[in-house]
Amino acid sequence: MKLNDEEQAMQNGELGEPRRWAIEHMMQVGRFFDAPDLVPVTQAHIMADTESLGEAGVEFLERMAACPERERRVRIPMITDPRGIDFCHYRRLRQTDAMAALEQRAIDALEALGIIMTNTCINYQTIMPPVRGEHLAFGDTGVVIYCNSVLGAYSNFEGGPSSLAAGLTGRTPRYGLHLDRNRRATKRFRVTCQPQYLSDWGALGGIVGARSGSYWEVPVIEGIESPPGSDEMKHMGAAMASFGSVPLFHLVGVTPEAPTLEAVCEPATLAAETIGEADFEAFFARYGGKGEKVDVVVFSAPQLSLLEMQSLAELLDGKQLHQDTDLLAVTSPAVAADARRLGFADRIEASGALLLEGMCFYQSYAREMGEANGWKRLLTNSAKLANIIGGYGYEPTLSNMENCVASAIAGEIV
Amino acid sequence: MATIKLKCHVGVGPEVSGEALVTDDNFSARYDLDRDRGIFSRPQHKLAGQSYVGKIMVFNTAKGGVASAWMLHQMKSRGIAPKAILFNSVNPILAQGAALADMAMCDRFADGDVTGLIRSGDQVTVKPEQGLVMITRD
């Protein structure tokens, strides 16, 4: 890999040990994926929840945080994905003091590196949406697929260590989606019925993701009659990335790189697969549970936008949750502050629901929370959450927000 | 004793030798493993119940989100980890994770499906720097 003078100085350790490590890390990853050089990036976003960091990961961050200040501070704006703990509520969730203590150590180390603790996976809705053509090092699959697809920015999935390396150097290896040739469509889908609820958009993402099935496939979708909003795109993208590891999609006539089908593929050589009503029905049907007792209703993954918080407040107005059912609404610290100012938070909490901020359900020791609270049957409107939470011992059901709220009130899945 | 050489893309991590454990299934560090006991725990996984500790693992591809990048590092630091992981095709996240953990990892084999080329129980040497995997069979 070709390095310029400044990058070589970093590699030689002239700018301190953290930047030396960062260049070394990027050289290894870049060589693995045939990157010719490093590309400057404008923002970094790091996933570093303590459940995945573990003790070893926290110690790694602490060693870096112990370096001299001029050596350890990140060089570009760098923000964080959700934490594993909401310190106001962790005891209520039956998370442990040991979890909270490890989380606090991670936060202290990240802050010492000059990282801004935004604790959000919806930064593209709330912090600083990237612009078309901007090269980034973003770390949450839902964040990356949204910024690539909807905004036309350029980012690979950057795991925590690689995001950190990008923050410390202002660069990332030029491979994958930083190259235009890897952004052309390789799979083509034609939708014959229109998604309505956010959960339908998530289902569409799940179907497309599962049929694409690889980081190196780029699906293009035709047949969407009117442009979806940001929350619809958010749910679709998060599910597509979750079901298929897919980092980029095109929506013909909607997303910026696909004004036409011809702009992203040669239609004559790429046959379209149809996605119709039966596919949606089969997708929802894989999650059973109708009529069963519901233990916990979760709105999370991705965190709720301000508009989703408003919808939830309206649905819960004047209602009380069933005594045997919990409802968790999870959002970013920025949205939570606005929701409180605007009265949405009070209306949600008056029902008995719990408003959690700066965390995300599945990154928060979901298995331990489930065991401690007796949560088994989980209802959500997030196709992404339904996909992954089974791995933590839950039995998930997917439905729209209205049905989720009605079920939380009834105590069983309606 | 016969030695078979397999060419692959240049990988990451140190040269290692060990016994192969092979499946045509995929791999997620987050969802497939009991990382305390060092075994495959997801019941649907084709290696469910088997230990991966000290093995040269061979899979089709990697699954799972960004969090996996930290997990190989945590596994290796506790000594409950495979020696190397080989794939037909890996995603960036797990390659990044192997780089952090200094764990041997290679993919893109020249001779086709690596899950058919290597058999469980084979003695295998992985040379990531050279993009080379050597199998020794009786």
C-alpha cells in the first residue's frame, strides 16, 4: 500500500504510539482487501459497547487513553454508537453494577481520546448527516447502509478497531464501497406491492437482504411508487444489513446514485426477482406468537426518531400497559431531550412504559436482561431486532407499532 | 505422508499450525458461540456442541454485525479461541477483528471451495503472509 509522507511519519511512530498502531492496523486490513492507498475521511463513528468490547477491549482502549494527550486525540470528528447501559435505568432493567462499572471505564477511555459521546445509531437523522460523495469511517451496519444508500456517502462497515484507526489518522483503506466500481447493482428486485408500516419496510429490507446474502452484493429495487421517508429507509436499511450483511442498496428513482435503473446496472443482463404480497406474508409468518402472552415489547434497533416518539406517545395516550408486560422505547440522548421538552416522554412514561436513552436493546446484555426479567416472548416492529434477538434466547414476533402497543395493553399478542 | 498446498489471498496474523475443524456452514462470533466454554452453542449450527479452541476453523463465509470486530480480540486474550479461521469469502468486519486480535485469517482460495478442500482432522499450516495453506495427510 502506498503511504504519503505524513502517513509514513505516523507509521514510524513519530506522531505517537496510537497513530502508529492505527496505520499498522489499516495496512493489514488494506492489504487483505487490495487497497492501493488510504483515503481521507471526514467523520468516524465507533461501535464500542462493553458487551462486545469485553474486559480485553476496554483495557485496549485504556492503554490508548493513557498515552500523552497530543498523541491520543482523534484528528477528525468522531462519535459513538449506543452504549450498553442507560445509567438512570440499569437497575430497573436488572443489569448489574459490574456491567455499569465496565461501561464507565469504556466511556472514560473514549472521552480521553476526544471522542464525542453521542451514543446513537441514528446520527444521520440527528447529528450530522453526511453528503453525497463524502468518504466516512462509520461503524454500525444500519448507519453505514443508510449513509451509503440514501445519502450517497462512501463507507465500509468499520468495526470498532478500524473506526478508531480512522479517527486517529483521518484516513481509511481505500477498498470496497470507497470505489465506484463496487457500487454497481449486482442483484435486481421488483416489488409488486407497496409497504405500508415501518415493519413492512423492515420486512422488505429483510427479504432483499436474505436473498442478497453477502457484503459484496448490491441490490437495486424497482417498483416503489412513492418515495419513502427517513424512518422507512432506516428500517429497510437496518434489516437489509442485518439479514444479508448488505452495505448498500439502490431504490430506482429515489436514492441518489439510481435516478434510473440504467444508472446502476445493465438491465438486459440482470434479471429481476419479484417480491410480492406472498413474500411479505411469509416473512411475517415465520414469527409466530399470535394470541400468546407477551413479556416485553421493544422499540429499538434502530433507535427511535423524534417522529416515532410522537407516534408512540399518541398510541399510548391515556392507556396503561398490562401488568405482566413491559414496554421499552429506546432512543438517542438528543431525541430523548427533545421528547422530554415536547411532552412526548411524559405521555409515554405515564402508560408505565420505560424510556431508555443512549443504548440499544440488543447491545445491552440482552441475554442477561431476558433471564433476569423473565422475558421470553418479545414483540417489536423492528425486523432487524426480530432477526437477531433469537440468538439471545428470546422468541420474537414482528408486527407494526399499532399492534405492538395494543398487545402491550392487552398482555397478549393481538 | 502427503502435503497439499493451497493458494489463497494474502491474509492477516501469524503463521500457525493445528488440527482442522471444517464445515460448509457460516460463522458469527456473536451468535454461534458460547465464548466462555469455547464451543459452538447455536443449536442450528452444524458444529453445535463442538469445541473450537486451538483449532484451524474452516467456514464458508462470515455473518454478524460490527460488534464482531472486538470479539476475536476478547476471545484470544482469554485463551479460548481458534488458532486460525479460513473462509471462502470473509466480510470486512471479521478481517478487521483478526487484524486487531493478531489471529491468522485467510480467504479466496484459488482451487475452489475451501470447505471441501480441507477435511476435519487434517493437520494444517497457515501462512497468511504468503497466502498459503499446507495440508498434511497420512
